[in-house]
Amino acid sequence: MAVLPLDATAGQSPARPAARPVRPPRRRPRAASLLPPLAVLLALLLIGAAQGARPHPFGDHLARVAGGSGASAPALRMSGGAVEAYDAEGTRWRHAREGRRALAVLPAAGHAFALWSDGLVTDTERRTAAAVRWHRAVPDAAPWLRTPGAHGGAGVLQPLDPAARMLAVVTPHRIAAYRTADGDLRWVLPARAGCAFAPASTARRGAALLIAQPCAGDDTAWTEQIVAVDDLGGIAPDRTPLGNELPEPGPGRVGKALASHR
């Protein structure tokens, strides 16, 4: 092997150090990678907006006036097709329904009962209008309420006891009684064949509500053209009413809960 002299290698360049690995540049997150989270957020916003825009059940609109003391039960009136509660300070709350008019209103302790033009009966919490407790549709009432014979719904809503624990809804074909605590239908009394109840013609005698039931023809005794009812139903000898108390839970028994706001 030939050995080169030192001056023969002087012109050669020295050995280069090993090259360092080149790291790839950091990639900024692309807009496409942000689309799934944005889509989820947008969907949540749309769902929330849809829920907020969802119409209220039965078209209810409750408007409470800020600053009302709420110290006592307000009086009730009908104004512009709605039910209003008011006191010396002014209007406390207003209950309206889309496309419907309030025809009659009945105040009671803790309750504001109303009859509407579509035959619906409602119970609103009277002091603060915290909620509409229940809605009950009266069969065949809407067409009848549009007739002159309905007298604008006069006498349709009748309390059956001083505390208004039971409410009678009187229409020509039937009397329906509801427990006001939850709107539960407790009993129904149909009119006699060939007769019809007259809600606008009623009277009270003690605990009894007397309701006129005029009949077609002249062969019906006048005693059969008046019906007496109380909170338990039609007053008759030896009747066996079911009672109207709220059921109480007991051992091995599940009590019936109050109906939700409907």
C-alpha cells in the first residue's frame, strides 16, 4: 500500500460532520379539522332556539307584571279576550290564548278558573300566575258557545262547595264535576232524554246547586225539570257516592300523584 506524503493530502477538504435530522415544520390546524366541533355547537344552538320558539301547550301566554306585591289574592276580570288579575297597584298578570277568547271567569281561593271560546276550561294559580294548573276540554261545548242560547257562557262554571274544591261545568247535555286540586274528573250527570240543562238558570239552597233542566213537551212534571247536585253528584235518596278526596299513599299502595300542568 502506498503512503502519501503530508503535502499530498493538504489540498483535500476535511471530513464534514454528520448532518442533523431535519424536523418537519409544524402544521397549523386546518379549518377542516374545526368543522366537527363547530357543527356540534351550531346544532346545540339550533336545538335551544327551537325549544325556545316551540309554541306553548294550548296556546297559553302568561304575562306577569314585575313589581306586583303578591301579598293578597287579586281580583279577576276579562279584558281583550284574556283573563287579567289586578289590585290597587294595577294589573298583576294576564293569561291569553292564541286565537281564543275568555268567555267567563270564576275566582276562588287560590284558583282562577276560566271558560274559553273553544270549550276549554283552565285553572291558573291566582296569586302569582305561576302556572296554568290544568286544561280540560268540554265535549260539544265549542259549537254551543257560539249560539245565542249559550248567553256567553253564563253559569257554565259553578263551584260545588265554599272552598271550591269541586268545580261543576254545566252544558246542555251534561254536568261534569272536576276536583280542582288536579283537574280530575269525578262524576258526570247527563241530561234526561228530551231535556237540556240551562246553565244560566241556577239557584243555591244550602249546599245544593239547583239547575234548570227544561224538557220538550208539556207532559213533563216541573219537579223533573230541576236537578239538584252537590260536590258528590246528583242528590238522590240512598246514593252511594265515590268521594272526592285525594288518595293517600299507604303500605303497599301507590297514591295517585297530582296531575302535571297541562
